[in-house]
Amino acid sequence: MKIRFKKQLIFMFIIIATGLSYFYLIDSDSSVVGIGVDDIALIFASAWGVYIWLILYKKPNPKFEYAVWMLCTIILIVLSSWQSYNLYGQNISLGIKVQRTFLVWAILYFPIRKAFYYQLITIQGIKYVIQIIGIIELVLFIGQYLLSDSVSFLYVDQGLRYGTVRYYFQPILIDLLYFVEFDNFIMLKGRKKIVSSVLLITCLLEVMVVQKLRLTSIALILCIMIGTFIAKGSIKKKFMYIIIASIFFLILFKTILVQDVLNELFYSSSHTSTLSIRESGRALYLSSLTNHPLLGGGYPHEECYAAYTAAGLYSKIYLVDNGIFGFMYIYGGIGLVWLVTFWFKMLLKGWNLFKKSKYMAYLLFPIFFLVTGINEMHWYWMNGFMILIFFLALQEQESEKKRYEHLGKYRILTEKINIYATS
């Protein structure tokens, strides 16, 4: 069992690292024997999922608490592909192809959950992998930013904001690391507490300075303030944390980054040229939803001019920049029902876990995406759904563990699982 655990830990590192664009050390447009490197990562993850399912298929299935939403994801993908065909004549296979990452990871939820249940993957093991990959990303991303004037060693898009360079990395793993380390900061002592505090600050600086993600930065700070307020512990310690967080937030309040977000939330976004395009995008998407409230406008593929034009992509209106509005455009009212019920389930489960333990990451991570949802849905785009699936599996396994600990039967559960896993 020990050897198998080590092997699966290595597999998890490879799957997550390759799924997160190979740390941007490889050009995402490159290919091997005609297969894109991103698709190779997806194929490898799929092969691992099939392998896990085959070696465990005779074992009793655990409770898949998110099974309904994962199966409905497949339905959403098919319906959105059909809608693009119905409205714009886009080939149904193109709609499915462009959503293949969403599709594959929805299916991989099942072997990942089962691997957690039978301890081929452990909670601490996957958190360790997240920490290692997160630290590597922080070093590479910040290093590229500091060396931006002299060398470019990462394959990543870049632009300008506030007169300095910004990079378009996928931030979701760093976001998750941020909340995991917040839990560690609250619960650990001594040197480990210092390490967690350094990682917390570094994660925030990367998002604010390297990527200059406005709403993401605000949401990260806001969630920490919420976490500090609800954290279990002495009132004196909580008061000290709240004071420090409040001072830090007041300093940030004066920055251009925060002022831009406030302008967008409370005034017309036309006041700021960099945000005005979102107002046009939302108007376009809401207009489409008025005409197609149930199924939306479908998922556009670049090979279909009509679908691409209808989504505003040729007018530099991007679905990825419009958060929940872009999601509703693709999947319509059915997608909105899926999203609301899915997030309610995550929040409820995160809250119940918090009440049974000191862990706040399982609650704060979904809250974080609620705050950013108006503009950003990093959990959905690109490879973000991969990280969300691992988060769901972590949340379920932690909940299972706490439930049996509460009943005083966790040792019996562990022994039972070990018997199944080794039989």
C-alpha cells in the first residue's frame, strides 16, 4: 500500500502539472506526432482514470455526492453543442471538441473520488502535491515577471496594465493553495506557521502584481477577512488578525487596482476604458438569453463564423471575461440552474465541514468564486475544472473522515478500506 501510494502521488503531480500547461515551459501550440501537448495531458489523465477504475471496479463504490452534477455536465455539453448547430449550423462535434476538457474532468471525478476513498490518494498527499506545484508556479511566475525586461522563458500571453507588464497565467491552483495555507496558518505553530504566512503573502502578491487580477485580489483578501472573523480560537487572537487584515485592506483600498474594481461595481464601467468592454459583453449575452432563455446561445467554435460572430468574439468580447454572464450565454437557463444548485451543495458541505472541524478552505474556496463570478470563472475555463474536481474529492473525503470520527468509527472505516484496497 505504501508503494502504491507513492506511485499515485507521482501520477498526481504529473497529471496536475501537465494539466496546468506544463508550468508554461512548453508552447501550448506545439504537438507530438500530431497531437497537441494539452491533449496529451488530457489523454494521460484519462488513461490514469481508466486504470484506477479497472483496478477498483470490483470494490464497492463510495457515495458520489456530486454525481448528479457531473452527469448533468455531460448533458449541458451535448445541449450547448446542439444549440450552436440549431442556431448557427455549427457542427455538433465541434461544440463537443471545444468542451473536451470540461467533459473529461467531469467523468474523471468518479475514479478520483474512488481513489480517495480507497486511499490510493490521501488528503495529505494531494495537499502536498498542491503545495509543491504551487511553489514551483510562484517561483516561475514571479521570476518571469522580475526578468520581463531581459528574458522571456515562459510561453504565456502578456499585456500591459497600469503601465507595467501583466501575465495571463491560470491562477486557480495558486488560489487553492492560498486557502489551504490559510488553514495551516490558523492551526499550525512555530516555523510551519511562518512558512504558511510567507506562502499566503506570496500567493496574493503574484495575483496582484504579476497577473494584476483586480477582482480576484479583492476576493482573496475579503475571504481571508471572513475566515478570520469565523475562525475558531481565542477572541484576542482573532481580534489581532482582523486588525492586521483591516490595515492591509485599507492600504490596498488606495491602489488603482482596487479603485478600478469599485468603479466597475458601483458605477458604469464606461468610466474606465479597460473595463467598458464587459458592459457591451453583458448586454450582448443578456440579449441572447432573452431570445433563447432555456438553452442559451451554445458554445461557439472558431471554425464557425456565425457562432463566433454571435458571441461577439470578433468584436473582442470574450466569454472568459464575463463570468456568469458568459456561462449563461453558453448554457442558458438550464446552465444557471446547474450552477446555482452545484454551488449551494458546495457551500453547504463546506459549512458543515467547518462546523465539525477547523478547516475553512472547503468553505472559503466556493465563497471566493461567488465573489469573482461576475467577471471571472477560473474554475471553468481552460484547465480550471481539473482543480475544482480535486477540490470536490478532497471535500468529500474530509467529510467522510469527519463523519466517521464523530461516530468514533474512523479506525474501523480505515481498516475496512485497507482490506478492500489490498484484496
